[in-house]
Amino acid sequence: GLYVASLIATAPAGMMEWLLPRLTDNRVLLVQPEGGLWHGKARNLLVKTTDGGLRPMGSVNWEILLLPLLKLELAAKVEVADGQNNSSGIIAAGFGKLRLRQMRATLPVPLLSEFMPTWQTWRPNGALSLSTDEFTFSQQGVRGAAELEWRNASLGLSQVNPLGDYRVNIQGDQKIAQISVSTISGVLHLVGKGEWSMSDGLSFRGTALGEPSKKAELKDFLKLLGSEQSNDVYQIAISRVKLRK
């Protein structure tokens, strides 16, 4: 037993290179890991795309935390840097839950399409930043508060890009997540509120309005978002839509 414990305690970082693809269904890979299993780094973190390619995310450092293991929870402090953006936080998994703590991350929006194929039709682009002190995903729903900012938001179905910068606030109480959307800046003004649950899916009500100088170019795109109301305002209405991968 002591021998096995010693092997685990001194396992090289190459063990993480073997383990990570198996934990992520071969979607996430490491390149040139160094150090140990418990505290190591790698030259690059790769995400496998749906077309078989590999998207580099940047260098990564990780530290597996020992205290959560006593609760049968695997938790790691992770830092990823791509030369422009740094992301860091604690990712923990156990008993059907995925928990984010002290997370400050920036991701390319097209990466979402790799995990949510329904987004591919819209061909989104830009940068998505996530900020949360604690946020938990489980089979019952989500718990905690998180803030998302979509900077230089672009969509392939729009003639005008970028559309602007937007903020999404999420507050979950396990059963229902309250969602609010607001515009930071841009030629397309969005505002609205909604909620999401595992049982009922997503419901959302909001409005969209184009800048006067871009109304003509945005008109076709605004029609995709909803029906036109008075004063060139378009009503967005989503009812009980289930989000599938």
C-alpha cells in the first residue's frame, strides 16, 4: 500500500497527459507536459474541433488540491495563458457536479460551437469572458452567480459586424437560473430577462434596436431575432426551449 501511494504521489506530468483525454472524451489534450501529476505544466492545451482539427488555447499550469479529495472531489487550480489573455480558477468535479471557483477566464466564442453545434448556424465570433466566485452545474440545475461579457460580438448571419459588447448575468438557485442581458456598447442594442431550468428549458423576453445609421443593414438580421414592434423595436420571445449539445 505504501509503495502504491508512493507511486501516485510521485507520478509524472505525463500521467495527466494520459488522464485528461479520458476525462474529456478525447476533446482536450496536453502538449509537452512537465513536472508532476499533482503540480505541473504543459506547453499547450489543445481542444479537438468537430472537423478533426486542434485549437490551441495556450500554455497551462495546474495544481491538484488535496483537501477536496477528502470529500471525494477532484479539484485543480488551473492557469491558462495564450500571450494575450490569462485565465485562472479552480475547477472541481464529483458526484455529478462541476464546480467553478474564483474563475476569471477569457475564451474565443467560436469554441462554444465545438460543444454546442446548434451555435454553428449563427457562426459566432468575438471574445467571451467569464467571472464567478462560485458556480455549480449539476443534474438538477445551476447554483451561484456568474457574469459573462461578449466583446466584439459578431454573427455570420449579420451584414454588420461587430455588433457590439454585451453583458449577461446569471443567478441560479439550483432549480431555476435567472438571466439578464444588457448592452455595454455597439450598433445593436439588446436588453431582456429570462430564466432557465432543466425541466422547462430556456424562456426569454427582450427587445432589439439598431442604431439609426445601421437600421437598413440590420433590418434582415433583426427579423431573425423577433417581430417588429413600434419605433423600429423588435420583440424577442423564446419559450421553453431545451438547450442540447
